[in-house]
Amino acid sequence: MELTGLAEAFPLMRGGGLFLAVIGLGILVGGVGPASWRIPALIAGAALGVVAMAVAGITKWAFDGIGYPAWWQWAVLGVAVLVEGYLVSVVAERYEFGSREFWLAMLFVVGVHFLLLTFSHGPICGLLAVLCIVNVVIASRVPSMGVGTAWSIDGLLKMTAGAAMVAVTLV
């Protein structure tokens, strides 16, 4: 499939990529700073990502030249968000908030939800899912790898994948 065809097949890719790039920056800041920065940086990144997507949607830049998503792509997005919310609640019940296991499980859950988003946002999202999950597996098996390091890698992965998703839609 040509790059242009990829964008047309997955019109949610541009807005999703924009969101990922911005929230990835927030996650990276939370990873390189002290642990107390994680939640505020994540919230700030998510909020700014939503604002960026909203502006892109309102100005129609998000879909300019690539068309609009099919109803089922919106449905996949909704299911992925619901699955992520459910899995986050499982993690919150199972692990002590703020513990290493808690944060790694949260990163894992987000990676899993990207697997579902592959069907609405395209193969870059699928690759991101695999890389995010691998990051968590490595961090789980290497106790000396700090949570901040895993977070920083996760943020860089999201920023890179997000930028790639936007770039592909502009070709």
C-alpha cells in the first residue's frame, strides 16, 4: 500500500499521531524528571494532546486531503478506549499505586490498547503497540531498569510513532 493510500485507509491516523506526539512529550518529561512529575506531566500531555486534536478537527486539518473515517473505525476507537479503561481499573485494584509493578502494568495496558487501535489508526500504531509491550517486558525482566527509564523510552516511542503517523498523512 502506498503511503498516500495508507492515510486514506486510516484517516484517524493524523489526529491520533498528533495526540501521540504531544502526550509522548508529556510522558518523556515525566520519565526524566522526579517521580512526582509523572502524573502532572501525563495529565498535561494528555490535555494538550486533546486540545491539539480538537483544533485539528475543528479546522478540518485532521482530515484534509485524506477523507473521514468510516463508522467502524470510530467504533474500534471507542472499544479500544473502553478496554483500556477496564484494564486500568484492573491494574488499580491489583497493584499498589505508584509501585514499580503499577507503572509497568499501566504502560503494558496502553500498549495492549494500541493493538486494537491498529485497526482504526493503521500499522504504525500496531508497531508502536509491540514496541511498548517489549519495553515493559524488558523493564520487568531487568530490575535495575528504573521506571523513569521505561517511561522515558515509552514517551520517545510515542513521540516517534506519532510524528511518523502525521508525516505519512502529509505525503
